Amino acid sequence: MYPPRRYGQTDIFINPLGLGAAQIGDPALDDAEVGRMLNTAVDAGVNLLDTAPSYGISEERIGRHLAHRRAEVVISTKLGYGVPGVPDWTGPCITAGVDQALHLLQTDHIDIAHFHSCPRSVLERGDVIDALEAAKRAGKVRAMAYSGENDDLAYAIACGRFDGFMASLNICDQRIISALMPTMQDRGFIAKRAVANHPWRFARRPMGDYAEEYWLRWQAMGLDNRGLEWGEISLRFALATAGVTGAVVGTAKAAHLLHSLEWAAKGPLDAAWVLELQAAFVANDQGWTGQI
């Protein structure tokens, strides 16, 4: 496993492979099993947990099952929507959203608070950023961050008010590497969709599936897996990209997360192979953009 990495210029350190907690928000899952999975993750060295109010009951489950281990984890959640009675993407929504998350997560602070795909037009108004800065001054938030893609992300970086960012990065989604990551200036960066939604599990184009766009890109790139699993290749590619603090993989199964940890423990791919993967993306890029 990689050693802990500092999140930008903050005092937050994360172990590079984190858990994307969307799937554990499904109320149909056995709650005791979810609790075992979360504790297994922390036991195995995973300290970054990325959740959101749109992830079902994910925040509540993390709070309930891991409150006793709060000092061992770095919690990332999202803001901007989902507060009953408060209009989305307003200053009051950010302020109330922080308090709502603190209650659900059973904590007195959020380590990394992301705006969740906030439109540029909202960022330009300034009120939502002001509200998040106020929460940080109050000690309720340790790091201000932005999660999103493309022009919205470019503006968030350029405005200079965030401690870190999150965006899609994998072998099928690489444009950010040259287009935006050099402009982040030593701020934290978490790669989402590090295993590209596993498009290789489909023998034919998965029409309408979440992985369809990445399946088309993967096919167009004509890559050779050299005997490794594609998920391993994509994850190791993301984790070794310069400027990446960590990468999250989404699962509700402890076995899947432990398998990802085994992949990560192998370290970076061969440098020449990384260059080949990057060249294949550039050569076949058909205006591909970051996937939201």
C-alpha cells in the first residue's frame, strides 16, 4: 500500500485508496453486513470515506457504524442540495447542509466538504463559497473542495478559493491530466471512477448503462491488458498519476475492496506502459470530456 499522502496544503493525510460510499446507501442492504464492511475497510487501512446526501442512507450509516472510530477516518461528503425546505445551491443551503451532515455522520467536523457538481454560474455568485468559508472558520469543515468536471471544474480551480478537488480519472477519462491538473497548484485531488465503472464486464455495448461511454472509449483505444485485470490497470494508473492524493472505488462488498487494496499494493504501472496508455487516449480522443 502507498504511504499516506498530504491533501494539498492542509494537515489532512489520507491513505491513497478510499471507499466511494454510494453503494452502501442502499436501504435494501443488510445493515449489519454494511457495518462489518465499513469496519473491515478501516481495519485494512482505508481511512478515506467519500459520501454524499444523494447516496441514500450512506451518511447515516457511516455515522452510526464508525462514530466510535472517528479519529481513524477522513470523511468527505458533498453539499449544495438535499436540505428539506431550503432552496438548492444557496448560501443557506450550504450552511444548513453542513449541520445536517454533521448530525447524520455523528461528528463535529467534516474533513473534506465538496460542492457536488456545482454549476459555474452558481460559483460565480459567490454566496455558496462564502457560506462554506464561514463553516471552515467555525471549525465545522477542515478543507473546502469542489467535485465536478470540465468548465465548471476549471472555474473552481481558477477562483483560488478551494483546498482541493475531485474529478473522474481513469484509463478511459484522462483529459484532466494535461488540461487541468497542472493548474491545481499543489492542492488536494481525489480521483473518482478510478476503475472506469468496469466497462470491460460487458461483451457488447451496454446501451443505456452507466458504463456505456467508457465502454466505447475502451473499445476505441484498442488496449492490451498484458495479462492483468482491467480494473487493476485503471486503478494503478490513477493512483500513480502526478498530483493525485487518493482515489476512491465504490463497492458495498468487503471482498471487492480488499481486492482493490491488493491491486493498489502493487504500486505504479511500468512508466513506459503509462505513456502508451496516455498516447492511446490522445490518439483516439473524439472530444471526450470528463464524465459527471
